[in-house]
Amino acid sequence: MNVGAVIGVLVLLVVLGFMIASFFVRRHRESSAPEAGWTRTNELFNDPSTNRRMRVWLDAKGERHYVEEGNEPAV
């Protein structure tokens, strides 16, 4: 096997590893469920990178957090 093919395979494996890992890593300000004290808003959007429906929640400081719709507790 030549050196170019080995390098190509290694690059392909690294890229594939990053793609798989991105499915399990949360994005900026994304949570699996809202925390105590967060206020639910009426704002919903589809995350274009994951195609998931997300709801915006506000914490006591007014900072936004994003929770996948359906993962929040019943109100």
C-alpha cells in the first residue's frame, strides 16, 4: 500500500469520526431538558443542522437556552 493511500484513509477516518461525534455533542446553549427556574417561551424553530424542532427557554438572567420540543416536562 502506498503512502498516499494510507494518508487518505487516515483523513477519511478522522472526518468520519468528527461527523459521528457531532451527533452526540450538544450545540451552544442546548440542553436535554429545561432546568428549574427556566421560563418557557412560545418561540419554536427548526434547527437547520439537525432538523430538530427546538423550543427557547429563558433563565433568571434572561439568557436563552434551547431544548428539543418534546423533551420538556408537561406543564
